[in-house]
Amino acid sequence: MRNTANIRHRRLKIGRINELNDPFEFLGVATKSASLRRRYQRLKDGLNDYMGLVCFSANWNNPVQWGHYADRHRGICLGFEVSAQAHKVTYVSERLLARPSAMKVEGPKAEAHVTEILTTKFEHWSYEDEYRLFPQLWDQDPSGHYFSEFDDQVALREVIVGHRSTISRDDIAQALGSLQPQVTSYKARLVFRSFNVVRQQNDRLWEQ
């Protein structure tokens, strides 16, 4: 099934910097200078040429994320144990100060400023509670996408099936294959008295 393809292939799709749904991504600096804006746009385009990003959330319980990123609760959520260096996103109300002097030469100041740009978003995105990895782009898939493989640093530990999903336990088991002993899989449900999503404790309500 389409929703389990990345489990079967043991991989995550790498997002492209210039294709993200937030147009402020990596352009979050505040400046009236057209030349400085072009300079930051060139930085963004340069980063897009050789690296992408893989995004994680610190929790899976937010129904808005299920609505936006999991096919309106009909998809699945993958839970990972991440030991690679993940960068926590900072959420702010105002755009960043431009620091062109920090980028004149390579070094710690330039690296810190670029990292700040890569990990800062408008505060209205804070519900995502996001962490990011920035893998380099290597071999392109025939579909035109790039993927990052599961490994010891990004290890699959949970598969959570959306409460509207028709994916069965057998579908997940077949997709996991040899990973089954290392991964917990279960169905989600809506909380009865709050706006939240939790584990469905009654496994009989999840089709075999």
C-alpha cells in the first residue's frame, strides 16, 4: 500500500529547501535592502543545491498535524529514535536581524548565522514542536526525489496508524518484515473529552 511504501523501503523522503510550504523558510531575516535580500536568496538557493531536510516532531498527539501531514488522519505516523544531531526549531514573533558581516568569511560566526536561519520559524508554527536533520543530497530516485535511509542514528521504533486509516495490522506487519521485533505498532483514536489524539488501547478495534 502507498502509505507503507517508505516502511518497506526503509527510508524517509528528504524535503527540498525551495519546495517547502512556508515561503519564509530560510528567508526569515528583516531587511529593506533589495541587494541584501538577493544575497540571502542566493544563500537559500545554494543550500538547496546540495542539502535538504528531514523534519520530526517531539510529539504525535496534535490533531492539526494529523490533518496536515497524515492525509486527514487516514495516514500513518512514524516514531523514530534519533541519535543523529537534530536541530530544534525556534519559534519567534519577529523576523531575524540580518547579519551580513557574519557571512563575509567562513567560520563559526557564519555557521552560527546560517544555523539560526535554518532553524527559525514564525511562532504560529510552534504547534509542530519541530526538530530537523540536514542531510546532503546524493543519489536521486527515478521519481526525482531524494531519500534518507533508516539506520542506527534514525531508527524506526513506532508505527501509529491514523484513526480514519484503513491500513490493517497485517499491512503494517508485512511492511515491517524483519523490523517487527524492534517496532511497536498501534492504532490512534481521538480523545473523548479534549482536542487530542491518543493510542487506541482496544486492539480489537483495529482490523487484523
